[in-house]
Amino acid sequence: MLVAFSVTPIGVGEGVAELVAEAVRVVRASGLPHETNAMFTTVEGDWDEVMDVVRRATAAVGARAGRVSLVLKADLRAGVDDALHAKVASIERILAEDDGEPRQQPAG
């Protein structure tokens, strides 16, 4: 299971990096495979462990902000390992095969 989530403190002004870092600390301490980018943190694992990390990350931000926004997107696919990297590797393989020309979609 992959879960991409974003925790945003509300009512604390424009600078939220310090509070968002609290959520990322929880994710990193979890030991689960993860990646953080400018908008989301993606975590990979089974339902219970991933949702527990999301819950704890949200609570860590909520402890310092009276209101929190949580955006979550999940990809549930049984039997897939290392989807965090395999999905991107698949796209990179396709791009490496390209000759620079856009691919045509089949008609129909």
C-alpha cells in the first residue's frame, strides 16, 4: 500500500515548515519506506502501519496548531513490493526508450 499525504497546520501564518517538519519526523522515525517532496510525503507499508504513521504525523502537527488539514491519497494493491520505486522505474524505462517523439495513442 502506498499513501501520499499532506498535513497542513491552519491558523499559524504562512510559514508552516517547522510544523510540517514534525510530521516528517514521525514518518522518518517509523522506519517505513517513504519519500517527501514539496507537496506530499508518500509512505509504503501495510494498512495498519501506514495509517498509524499518518495518524501520529497528523497528531504531531495538531499538538502545535489548533486546526489541521489532511489530504490523503492511497494506492492499495495486494502483492506489490517496493511500489514506491517500481512505479517510477517503469516510467523511466519508457522514457529511456523514447526517441524524443510523442507516442500516438491507438485509435478507438
